[in-house]
Amino acid sequence: MTQTTSAPQHEDGTAPPAARFDAIVEAAVQQGLLGEGGPVAGFIDTAGVRASVGALRDAFAATPEVLHTFAAKACSLIPVLRLLADCGMGCEVASPGELRLALEAGFPASRVVLDSPAKTREEIRLALALGVAVNADSLGELRRIDALRNPSTSSVLGLRVNPQVGGGSIGPMSTATDTSKFGVALRDPGAREAIVEAFRERPWLTRLHAHVGSQGCPLELIAAGVARTYELAEEINATLGARQITSLDIGGGLPVNFADETVRPSYADYVAALTAAAPGLFSGRYALVTEFGRSLVAKNGFIGARVEYTKDAGGRRIALTHAGAQTATRTVLMPDAWPLRIGAFGPDGAPKASPVLAQDIAGPCCFAGDVVAYGRELPELAEGDVVVLYDTGAYYFSTPWAYNSLPRPAVYGFRVAAGQEGEGPGHAGAVTFATVRGPQSLDSIAAESGLAHVDALIERDD
């Protein structure tokens, strides 16, 4: 599906920064992508994604050798992955499903990295056969690789360590705490010596990997974890008397600012923090691998949802919409850690400008906590209006929760063409939509819920 409509622009062809997606919402309503027939949908800004990849590349421009991979879990939709592959990215995967998606999207196996704390033997065997890089998460996993590895494999093999530098403000997103389930705990008694010995015994083990965490982790914490990993690599190579470790996978985790439209911290801020903590990191002594996800796509996507009803309860105004825990799971379950900005639009898709009113924005799921925003000062909402959940390009609509057997929302990519040459200010550029994932059908829900085996549990007398 490809559709076009028009969007207002500045003289230079760009959208007004304070209303980046206003014209997109209006176009989506006009084309029937949002409304009675499409009560909730996700939208991805393809040009925005390309710009974010460009900012990442620019920040690392002085680095002699770096492979930027996209963390597939952040937006596991094949057309989005294909877009990132077309931008020259690699892909980081953490399951057989993500590996399949990455390959279907066109990432060469040599630019795919497999990370996860619980790989099966079959997962490892397949990765080695394909030539996918593998970061072992434990010394036990290294022993599995010993038994499965064919000396002719082209896979780059590494070991993940936990630098144990502490956690950020969101505990579940912090992966370098003392008791994290990820990696070999570097500061535990005897661990450092065991890691050195693991490399001594395996000349084919050439990479160290660390990831401190993501949202809620400050740059200083991330940089400290990377610095400890760099120091460990230097120590291992010095102890072995050879440059065995040739690359460092420094993970990703750049946090996203959900408070407003500005991008902060930037990739340049990230590189500056790492340079200060580990001055030799970018010298070329080690090839680098990054694994960014949320920071590449979060601000390049949004969710639009129709207001189905409004009501008052106990002096509180509530707008019932089709965007709740099934697509904004983290925000509903941890609202303080994952707050979202909300936009209010009329039934025609134009921004509402009526007097503001404190309102709860609730979702369709059948539990009381299914609320994406509490007491937000927004123009008064009514049935048929549209609400927008900003900064939801990562993890939200791409990985929905099947609560209440609610259908997965449709997802559309969009582009805005510049105005025609010679036309005046404010000329309408074309908004083009393309289907990334169609809305899930009820037939699909039934099939996934075991329809083909409907009588499997019914006992019958033969």
C-alpha cells in the first residue's frame, strides 16, 4: 500500500519543528489509516531513521574500523530492518526469531551479531554454520562452543563480561549490577583470572563484549563499563603476549529523552564520554562494534489512536482510546520510568486548540491500571478525536502484548516530499505512506490461539 497526501512545510522544505508529525496525523486520518476503520496504528519516519543513522556514523567518523549494528528487539519489523540494512547497518539479534528476521531483511550473516544469555546448542550450531558473530554469555557457553565449533567457521567469537559498575535509575534496564544475569561477573573472586585463562585456552576467541544498560543509565556509567572492558582487553593481550583480542563490542544503550522533542544526549556526547574514560578506545587498536536500538528509532515513530469514549469518574475526566498496555506496555506497567508525551487532535486530524483540561488517557485492556497518562493538561477530548503517543518508534507498536487477544496494530512508514521548485512558502509537500505491517485479523488471532487443534483436549470414546 502506498498513498500520498500533502503536508505544510517551511520555505526550506522542512516541517515546523514544534509540530513535526502534525501533518502526518492529518494525512493518516484523511486516508483512513486512523479513524473508525483503523482505531490504532503505528507510524515510522523513514527519513528520520536515515538521519539518525547518519548522526551515529558522523559521531564515529574518526574511528578507523567500526560496525554499527541495530538491536533488532527495538523494532523487529522486517521492512524497518530492511531500511536499516539499506543504510549500511549490521544487526544485533538475541533469539532464533530475531536471527530469522535479520536474514529475511537482507543483513549479510557476516554483519549479524548473536547475543543472549540462554542460547541453545542448536542456536549456536546454526550461527556458526552461517558465519554469524557470537558473543558467549558465560564460561559454560564457551564450553558448548568448544564442542560445536568447526575450525572452518567464519564466525567472530567473543565473550561478554559484566564490568559490575552499577545500575542506573531503572533497575530492569541496568545490566552491569553486581548480580546481573548477563556476562561473566568481572569483579567476582577468581573471575578475572578465569577470563584470562579462557582466552589462553582458545586462540579463536578474539572479541570482548560488554553492555552496561540503556534507559536510565547515564553516559558516565556507560563509559565506565566500556573503559573496564578496554582495560581488560589490554591486560589479556599483554598477559598472552599477543594481540589475540582484536575487537570490542561496546554495546549500545544511549538513553532517549522522552521529556520533549530534543535529542539528548547525542551520539557525539556518547563518543566524547567514552573518549574521556578510555582514550585509547578509538585509536584503531581494536575494531569496534556498537548495538544501538532505541536511540535510532524511538523519536522517529509515534502511535495514533482514536478516542472511543470519554467519561467522568470521581471528578476525573477519562478518555478511552485504543492505545493501552497492549502496545504501550512499559508505560502502563512502569509509568514513572516510561512517561510519554501526548498530543490531541480532532476527528479531522488537525491539532486541537480548545482550552485544556486535566485528563487521564486510558487504553482498551480489561484491567484498571491500563492508563498511559494520568491528569495530563490537554485540549478537551471527545469521541472521534485522535491522541498521539510520541517517541514510540522503539519497542511499542513493534512488540505488542497479546493481552485480551487484542489485534496487533497496523504500522505504516511515511515520507514527506519537498515542495515543488518555484512554488511559494507553505506549499504542501506529499506525504507518502507505505504498509510495514497490516492490522492483525481475527482469523489470525484464532489461528495463533490453537484453532487448528480446537478438539485436542476433548476426550472421546472410540
